[in-house]
Amino acid sequence: MMKQYKCPNIKDWKSLCERPLQNQENLSEQVKSIFDEVKINGNKALKIFTEKFDDVILNDFKVSQSETDEAKNLVSGELKSVIKTASENIRKFHTSQQEEKKIIETTEGVFCWRENRAIENIGIYIPGGTAPLFSTVLMLGIPANIAGCKNIALCSPPDKDGKINPAILFTADLVGIKNIFKVGGSQAIAGLTFGTETIPKVDKIFGPGNQYVTFAKQLALNYNIAIDIPAGPSEVLVIADESSIPEFVASDLLSQAEHGIDSQVILLSNSERVINEINIEIERQLKELPRNEIAKIALQNSKSILLNSIDEAIDFSNFYAPEHLILSIENAENFTDKIINAGSVFLGNYSPESAGDYASGTNHTLPTNGFAKNYSGVSLDSFVKKITFQNITKNGIKNIGKTIELMAEAEELMAHKNAVSVRLKYLENEN
Amino acid sequence: MMKQYKCPNIKDWKSLCERPLQNQENLSEQVKSIFDEVKINGNKALKIFTEKFDDVILNDFKVSQSETDEAKNLVSGELKSVIKTASENIRKFHTSQQEEKKIIETTEGVFCWRENRAIENIGIYIPGGTAPLFSTVLMLGIPANIAGCKNIALCSPPDKDGKINPAILFTADLVGIKNIFKVGGSQAIAGLTFGTETIPKVDKIFGPGNQYVTFAKQLALNYNIAIDIPAGPSEVLVIADESSIPEFVASDLLSQAEHGIDSQVILLSNSERVINEINIEIERQLKELPRNEIAKIALQNSKSILLNSIDEAIDFSNFYAPEHLILSIENAENFTDKIINAGSVFLGNYSPESAGDYASGTNHTLPTNGFAKNYSGVSLDSFVKKITFQNITKNGIKNIGKTIELMAEAEELMAHKNAVSVRLKYLENEN
């Protein structure tokens, strides 16, 4: 069960906000040696690691067109249809993130603006396992497609028959991803970092994964590859008041808890009755869940905390900086201004986290582990660079020339000053 | 002098685009031990390192109000006035980067939007040395101020008299930075990472620095601190055609070369005559420059390359991904669509890089070392998180409920499905 706390002193908030510790010591050497092997031996190394970790010998990592065609036949019409519905919502929301070019004349004759350019080569990692995370293919593939990324490589581990789940292949095809590779784990990240005979080297790597993949992405940073966001176990914080429906809140807490044994859920309320009822509901719903063994362990890392008021609960939430924040409170929309640190926020009784996980349109790749204090979730922005441009007219340089000269001189950068002086002199002579 | 190349084979572009190598092996242990010391001993460690590296014993690191007041008197009225002019342009351009809230109804009853929130605690590092980089105070302080960052801490090393250059203090005051600390080098970054009795722990660290500071910022990432962008030596690439004015181009190349011995400048042209004339101009202007010893060494890392056409030069530039790109070519504005990888672009004969360095309004904190392929320069975006919100009505969850249920089921996350099912059932019973 969740640990229960009543009106803790603000001094104790820090320890209440601590995430379950992750020990990375043991895996760092292993991941580093996988990187070294893949860097030197390319596909040969990938083959060895795939046999070792995925228990299958592959001679070709690339998914063929016939494999994709076959996969499309294996996915039910009903599932295809709802994946398309979700993809339309995700496309609509991420398309709205496109920016118009605004040319700003900061001084007469000095024109400055920004233009977006897609990151040309991106890698998407999709974890394997029994459940196929095709929703993450939507969340990363759609904004990459809107941004106009030229080369998109998707890596996902093969099963023991050397296959990737059909729903993943169908979804990748739907969002226009043509290059799919049957490679998983840190060897996939190493492949995208260095490039091999088959796998392209990319500029930025996206996607979730286990601790090995997470560590490998951090390691890729050392090789000048960018990554989406630093990762950690998933988490939700729910603030519930008397207007909340305990059955709903319990279902939201459990949908987070089933993710993994290291998931964390936090329940805040100003009502002891509400906390008790939600706990009873959790017990009841837990019994019915196929993944209840996982959820039970995750709940042991989890906390329900009685606080004095909803305002105090929001302060606590900002201190915790949750990946997902559900406001099951009356007039939730009136509290949005007070939310400072969160990845994605769900308002009211009918906005479950799973809506954002799948189909409402928002992205589900979000900052965990307190990173909501200093990182945004994935959005269209994550797939572009914003380049600044400036066009200064003759009149413009006359207007700001003196300013630049004096500032450069004060910084003792006389060549910087001279770059303006030669132009001003030239224009004087022109007259 | 610059190395000269004529119409190199495309196979050789990769080696031509290599940046001067930086050896970080030796400094990593030193920076790590400084981090350990500051983490454990706080101010006491800062005091020891400040004595060791800055040759001054400080009992208080915080700049007092009287020091700031005194500094304001020491800066000339003329310099104050141009710093204000530059600050207005920078403010205008960065204010234009503010985003309006757009509520998107992705499906009837499903409302999604983003809201920006300032990163609450930020640290700004300003290097010391003989020249005071007050321009960087503008470039980081102004967007932080527009974003609404609550706590801004500025660190800069003291001189041997225990002072910070008055122009830095004046500029910090101008942009509203109240907490200034006389600490430099990797110990300053360690202070901002862990917090000490005097220096606040921050969420994100901005600003340039030497190799120690750069490595320290990378190390800060391991402690969940975000940083602006990975750093490397500054660089410019100029594309010049027959319409360019060799005197101007030479002055731009030299203004980059004077930054440091590891700066790199690249000149591309479709005209051998233009290249020759620019080289002659470089020689001529070099003699007059106070920092010509630095510039000479930087020019040895630098290249002038004759290419077959302006289009080929732009391809090369995209391959190189320069921090600064100057298009000294006819109708430069017609080529902007082709620029894919660059930090900041300067169009035509009257847009010198130093305009963007100081006063036109664009930011001068830009991706170097090829990072323009996968990172944007600093902008207002760098100081905010974009939080997604969703508000789903009863009707909305009815509309997308089935989609979520089927997708969750296919991913074998039954608690995710249940969070929707309990709501749909409740609404059925309500009718």
C-alpha cells in the first residue's frame, strides 16, 4: 500500500519528494564496452549483442517491405482505425506548434527573425517486451514528420523469432517511417551514435527504454549526439478534493503504478475522507488488474499525503515537479496559473492520464524525476533548430554602428569594432 | 595564414570540417575533485579555490549594493548609453519570441494547449579576464528577465583586488540581476550545482567559459542540472562572391579569429580572385590589431576553400554547420531557404557578425563545434518549460474513450484502459 502522511512539516517535503534511487554503477562499464564494440565492429558487434541479449541470430537488421506488408495484415481493422484516430489528434496538436516567421525591425534598418529547420537525421528507440509500445511511435514519429526530418531511423529489439511486433510496424508505416532496424538495448543506441554498415548515424536520439538504454543515451551525449530528455521512471501526482470521484482517482493512480515496479504515484488531498475512499478503491481495483504484482510494488514507493489546503497541495506539487499532474478538484481550470513545474497537466474528472498517453493529442514523452523543473516534454520544438537571421541595411548599420563599436572597444575586441568601422567608413566615402 | 583548398572532392569535406581537437583528459579529474570539495565543504572550498586560482582571499562572495553603486559611477556615460541601446534591441527581439496560448480542440470536447513557465532558478556564468564580457550579461539576463525567472544568480571570477569589472556590474543591474557572486571557474559551476551557504543551487546553468567551465557544465548534467548548450570554440563561416567587399569579409574573419587561438574561420567562394583579395586584406588589417598574435594562431586552424558555385558553398556550409554564417553574396536573402544547419545567419554586406554579437537584437550564445545540426542557440525558449494541459469534457471522453481503451488493451496496459472504462460506465449510469 501507499505510505500515508498527514500534514507534514514543510521541512520534510524534500525527503517526501525523493524518487526511488536507481543504481547505475554496475551497468556503466557494460554499456561503455558495448559502445566501444559497436564503434569498432559495426554490424558484427550488433549481431553478437543481438544473439546475446535477444536470443536470436539476425543476418539483416533492416525490416523489409514484405515484413511491413505482412505486419499490416496482422493488425486488426479495429486497432488500425483507433491508431489512425489518435494519430489525427496528435497531428492536429503538434501542427499547432508550428511557428510563423516574424520579422522584427529592432532598430530602423535592422531586421531580425527566426526560422525553424528540421534536425535532419533522427533516431527513435522503441522498447520491446511483450507489449508493443506503438503509441510512442506516434508520439515521436508524428512531430518528426511535421518538422520535416529527412532521415528517421527506428530501432526496436526483435523477438526470439527475429520479428518486431506488427502494431509497431503498422504505426511506423502510418507515420512515414521507412527505415526500421531490429536492434535493441544499448547496442541500438550505440549504432545510432556511430553508424554502422546498416544503421545510420543520427543527430538526435529519442525514446524511452530501460536503464541500459537510458544510460546509453546519456553516453551518446559525449559523442555530440543530442537526446530528447533525460529519463527516469514514470510518475503521476494527483490532487483530489471533495469533488473528486474516488473510483476515477484510484484508476488513474493504478494506471501509473502498472508501468513498472519503479513507478511512483503521489496522492495529495485536503480531505482525509477522500484519501481513505481512494485507498479502498485502489484495493478493490487492484485485484482485477493483470499487472497487479507490478502495481503493488510500485505502490510501496508511493505516498498519499493529507495537506491543509488545495493551495498547499499545489505548492507541494510544484516542489515535486511531477511528470503527470491530475487536478481532480473543483474548478481545476482556475488553478492552472499556479502550476509552475509539471510535464503535462490533466484537468477535472474526465481527463485521465491515459488520454494523454494515447489519444488526446498531447505528447506522452515527458520529463520525469523532477526534470519538469528544467525541461519541457517532447514537442515539435524537439525536432527543429531555430536559426536566427539578420539583414541590416546601409541605414541600419549607420544606426547601430556606433553602439557596436563602443561595446566592442569596451570588451577589448578591436577586430569586432573594426568590422563595423570599415563599413561605416566605406559608406561615408560613398556619399 | 589560412590553409587554401581548391574545389576539394566531396569525400574530403568531412576532414575539412573537423574542428581543432580539444583534449579534456587532464582536466576532468581536477574538475571532479573541485565538485567533490564544493559539495562537501561549500563556501570553505570556494574560498580555497578562489585563493588558488584567482589569487585573492575573499570572506564574502556576494557583491554588495555599495559595490554595484560604485561600479555604476565608474562606467562612462557613453558606454552606459550604448549598453542601454543594445539592451532595448535584444529585449525587443526576445520579447517577440513569446508564444500566445492556443487552445486546440483536437476532438469535440477534447481541449489541449501549452503554457510557458519560467525556469525558477537559473545561474549565469560570465568569464573574467582583462576584457569584461558584459554583452553576455545582456544576452542571458534579458531573456531570463522576460521569461520571469524568479531567482537569477550570476557568477564571475574576481580580479586580484577582489572586484568584478564595473561594466559587468552595471549591466547586471540594468537587466535586474541582484545576486552576483565573485566566484569563477569550475568552482562557480559546482557552487551553482550543489548550492553553498551563499550561492543558491539552480535548475539550469548558462554562459560561456574556458575548458574547465565547459567540462564543469557537462558534469553538472550528472547532478540533474540543465545547461544552455554544449560549448566549443567560436567559429564563423563566410560565403563570398564577386559582389562581396574583401575589406568587409576580411574584417569579419578577423573579428572571429581574435576570440582565441582555438577559434576557427572558414572562407568559401566561387571566385579565386575574391579569395586572394580577402587574404591580402587579412594581412593588411592583421597588422593593426592589438590581438593579432591570437588571430594569427587562429588563422592557422582556418581554411579558405574555392568551390564551384554558391550552391555548392551552401551545401558545404550545411555540412560544416557553422555557429555564425555570413552570406556576403548577391541577393543573399534568396538563399535563406537553403540554409539548414547554422546558429545565426548574417545576410549581405552590411550585416557583420559583430552586430549580432552586441546589438542587433539576436542572441550571441550559439551552438559551436557542429552542434548547429542538433541544437538551437539560446532564446527565450531556453528559459522556460512548455507545459501541456488538457481539459476533457464528459462528451470529450465519450468521443475518444473507445480509442484509448483499445490502444491500451493492445499495449497490455489494462489499468490504463480501466481509467477510461470507469468513467464511461459512470457516465452511462448518469443517463
